[in-house]
Amino acid sequence: GGAEASTIVSWTESEIQVKAPAAASLKTAAVTVTIGDNAVASNQTFTFDPPNVTGITPTSAFTGTLVTIAGTDFGYEAPAAGSGITNPVLFADGEAATVSYWTTNQIVVSVPTNASTGNVIVQTIGGTDSVAFGVRPQLNTVTPAKATQNATIALAGTGFGTTQGTGVVFRDASGGAYTQQGTILLWSPTTLQVQVPSTGHSGGTGGVRSGLVSLATSGSV
């Protein structure tokens, strides 16, 4: 990496305080002070501390929700483009988060649309650290709303995750405890295709006449 200029915070005859550059690309580097035409290199190197993530609030949420990551040694600002770190906060499956606020001990990001339950990773020049986070599934629409047994329906929403969950359940709205598993044909973070069950209340072909559809993802229900 090349030389990166620091922001000077204070300067006296015996001490200089600066902010470490966000575009620095090396974890350990030499420090040079330039006064006029003279450049004086330090005989000691500077090392960026790795981030230390201590928690995330809330610990689970729907996609699009703002969450706060707490910790230390994040740096005064997010790594800049020159650092080589293009996505300083990653959710499970490598989904990049949009950062709305960054300080040395707090980061605020929005949960990505295609995020899955798993670890949220914070990346800085000094290294990485992570914290567990649960993405809550949200089912928005079922199309068509009415269908015959064995028909294919589409479920749209967010937070389903990339790993297929444990099932899609059709529940009877008649007041009974009847439930049937649908057959999953397609699973993605935002769309499912499911075959309507054909088995009825008594084991015949009556199917679920009307009711609710619920799904269980790999991380939460």
C-alpha cells in the first residue's frame, strides 16, 4: 500500500495527535512526519488494533431494520475505498450491510434484504470480529390466495434465508388442530414455491379448506 495522510487533531513542539487514516491498507506501517520539505520517519511502526464486537441490538430483527453493533476499536470512521475493504459489515452468506453511522465504539447498519441468520462480521484494517444475529422471516403475500389440492403457490416476503427451512405448514382455520406440511419446490431469501397438500382431515383428499400458512426457516420461525 502507498502512503496515506492522517488528519491532525493537535500539534505542539513535543507531541502530535492524529486520526489514523481510514484508507490505510496495511495493518502495520511506518509513520512519517513531514515539516516543510523535511520528512522524518519514526523508528517504530504503528499497528491497528483488531475490532472487538461486544454485542448487537436487537439480537434479531426483520430485514430493513436498523441494528446497533457495540464494541471497541472500530476506528473513527468506516474503512475507506483505498483500504481494500469494500464491505466493512457483512451478514451471513456475505450480504453487505449499508452503514448509516460509525464511531470507534458503535456502528449502525440496516439488515440487508437477503440476509440470513448467522454471524455479523465487522471488518477493519486491524482485523475482523463477529456477533451472532437472527433474521426474522416476514411472510407478505400468498399467490394465489385460493388454490386446489396439489397446486403450486408462491410465498413472497423477506428473511427466509438461503438455506431451506424445516417446512411450510398449512393450518386449518375451522378451530381444529389440523395441520399439513406443504411440499417445498423452491426456496430463496424472498420467494418460496410450495405444493398445496392433498391429504384431508381424515386422511382422504379433502385438503385444507381455508386457513393459515406458516413457515419455519433454518434460523427462526
